[in-house]
Amino acid sequence: MKTLEHQASSKHIFAVPDKILVATDLGDLDYLTPHAIAQARACGGALTLLHVIPPGEAIPLDASAIPYLDVADMKREAVEILEPAAAKIRDLGIPCDVSIVQGNPKEQITALVRELHAGRIIAGTHGRRNIKRFFLGSVAHEILRSAEVPVCTIGPHAHQASAFGAPRKILHPVSLCAGFEESARIAMEMAEFYRADITLLHVLSRNVQIQPDADRVVEWTKTELRRIVPDEAAFWTHATVQVEIGDIVDEVLNVSAEIEADLIVLGVNKDASFWPIRGDDTVYNIIARAKAPVLSIRHVPGSM
């Protein structure tokens, strides 16, 4: 049985990881690298660049392509791209390894995270195979659905926001649903470590406006958000609570733009649907449209 001290230290690596895994399809490496370097510097951590060559049947081929996959050639290409990139990172004084494996991406990424005891995964939302599409149905989808550690996704509008390495302003949308304490705790730990301002946001449904006690609901919600902020937080951060009424995605993005957030910490329920195929597409839309990196933390029942 783990001690409380061990549990606390193992959870702290989610806020300030000493090992970060960068999952790349090679085509997204140019915009992932600045973020990875910035985060590693800010955390004093090491990087591992990982490329997974999926099973042949998982790789889409054009109609005109020869239906034959030379795995050796694919590995050679990955080495020629990743080794020089890792060498440049090491020249900056940041430890960096390269891992190239073949198999199911979700399984290989999960296995390496456990082997390295990595505290974070960095992934892009699109790469060379579907450059004009987001990662709907892609490897990043699987990473988010299965990852046991926070996943930092870099969307098309957040490519230039590499200053996240040491965020100055953090936005944390709070659901107040079961498990929200986990992501809230990590968000507050990050604010403490980086001495960053943090805004806790809750978005109420428009239906609240037609209720006779709408003002009381808003005030109650603010009170609940204030409970998240530790009493000693005033010594190391400026914490703000904010309640908006409207569409969750629109309000999160609007507030993010208003406060000029360099990081959005997003708690995600385990059974939430990430994609607009069916169910709730809230997370997908926030990640796809955000102008800041999004750190998604999957709520695990019983983790608190």
C-alpha cells in the first residue's frame, strides 16, 4: 500500500513533470519541439521523442500507392528525423532520448509512459497525414481517451504559444462534477510552482437566466469555486473566480482570450465523448479552437 507521502509525490509529477513524452508522427515535430523545449526547461525535466509505426493495416494508403509497407525504411526515416532533432535539444542542455517502436500506438505510448514514469504527454492535433483536419479518430484521440497522465495538446491556433513553458496566466474551467477536485488540485499546484495567476471558471446553462433565483445560483457557484483556492494561495498567486452563463466552449475561449491565458487546464471525465461523432464534443472544440496549449487531465474514479 502506498504511503500518503508517495501518493503526494507521484501526483506532483503531473503538475511539474521531470519526464515528458513527446508523441510525434514526424510531420508535427517542427511545431511540437518549441513547446517541448519550453516545458522541459520550465520543469527541469527530460524529453523522450517517440514515434510509433502502426500495424500495416492501420496506415492509410492512396489508391495509387503500392500496397507494401517497408517497415525498415519507415524506421530509417524516423531515425533520420528524430536523432538530429534530439541532438539539437541536447545541445541546449536538455536530456533527450529517442524511441521508435512498431505496434498499436495507444498500447506503445501507454507502455512507455509507465516504463519512463513520465508525468506528461505532448501531442499535436494534426500532422502530415491529415494536415487540414484535426485529430478526429486519430492517434491523439486514443491518447486522450486512455492516457493515465495529463496530455498537453498543441492545436493549430496554439503553435506560436510556446511561452507556456512557464505560464503566467492559467485558465481552469471547473465542471463541479464528480472528480473535478483532481484537475483543480493540479491546476493550483502549477499556479504555485510557476507563480502564475489563475482563473477558475464555471459556465452555467442559459436556462439559469429564466430562474427566479438566478443571482443566488451565481453567487453559490462563486462560493464553491472559492473553496478550491487554498487559504495560503495569496502568498504565491492571484486567484480569480468567474462565473459565466452561456455556451461552455464559447465562454471558455472568450475568457481565455480576455485574460490572455498561456495555458488551459481542462479536467475531462473518463466516460466523456471527445469527438462530435456522437455525444459531447465540448473537449474537442476547446482543444481545436484554443489559442493556448490545453492540458487535459482525465478524471479517474477513486483517484482522490
